[in-house]
Amino acid sequence: MIRIANVRLRGRKGLYTVEIKGSSIAGIYEYSGESGDINGMGNLLTESFAIPHVHIDKVETGDMIEGETLGIYQLGLAADEAIKKAAEVKKSYDPDRIAKLVTEKLIHAASNGVTHMRVFVDVDTFAGLRGLEGVLEARSRTKDLLEVQIVAFPQQGLLIDRGAEALVEEALRKGADCGLPR
């Protein structure tokens, strides 16, 4: 059992101690000055956060994309053209670089209360499995901090990008949690 003492709760006045057993709240009591396993220092205690959709293999790749292409994509204009141009960036994916950057982002997310993430990783003939390899390593490094579900995502499409389907299947064998046809 974990006791988080000296915390505020939404919708309640005063300070509280919250007891957690496993993944459930075992009890909530008015704070009486007792010490807990964690001292909340009078801060607000809330539910954890979840991030349901992020293309994490692309973290910090903006400088590798032409400024005009990135702007077009962010505005939602000619997205197909921007995706094609961005595909060129994936050819230079480095699993070690991706693992390092994604690990940093996952640690940052966990330190801000995120406990669950669903991440999309491009798996196609441009990226191959290099992005997946980096993200799998990052997930392994942070497994005690948060739960990361990996979606093998054929960004270029299964019908257009011949070979993507086989790569998605291989990604599933290597540890992706699900594959998503586009």
C-alpha cells in the first residue's frame, strides 16, 4: 500500500491522505499531519494522464524537413504532398537517435503525470523498421515509468506502398502491439 499524504483534491476543501493498493484507491482520509510514503506538500493530486495518439518516431525531426513543407502540413494544406516529402526524412532514421530522443520524451511525459501512451510508429518502405527499433528500445528503458502501446502505422498506405503490409506484420512479431492499416 502507498500513502500519499498532505494533498488537495478537486471539489474538496482541506488536505487529505490517499491510500493506494495495487491500482485502486483504498481510502481517502482528512490529513492529520501524519507522514506518508509520499508527501504531496499541499499540492493537487489528480488522476494520471493518458496520451492516446502521438507519432513519437518523428520527435525532433522538424529540422530535417523543408520549412515550407512543414508549414503546409501544419496548416492542413496539401497534406498528401507534405507526407510524401516527409517520407524522405524517414530514409535517414537512426534507431539509436530515435531511442535516445523518445526515451527523453517518455521520461518527460511520466514526470508530468502521464502513465499511458499510445504511440504511432511509421512502418513502411521508407522507414523500414528503424523507427520501430528505436521506439521499442525507448519503451524498454521506461517500462517502470509508464505503459507505452505501439501501433505499427503504414503511413504511406498499404495499397500504394507495396511491402508495407509485410513490414507491419514483422513489426508485430518484433513487439508492436497492433498494426493499423491506412
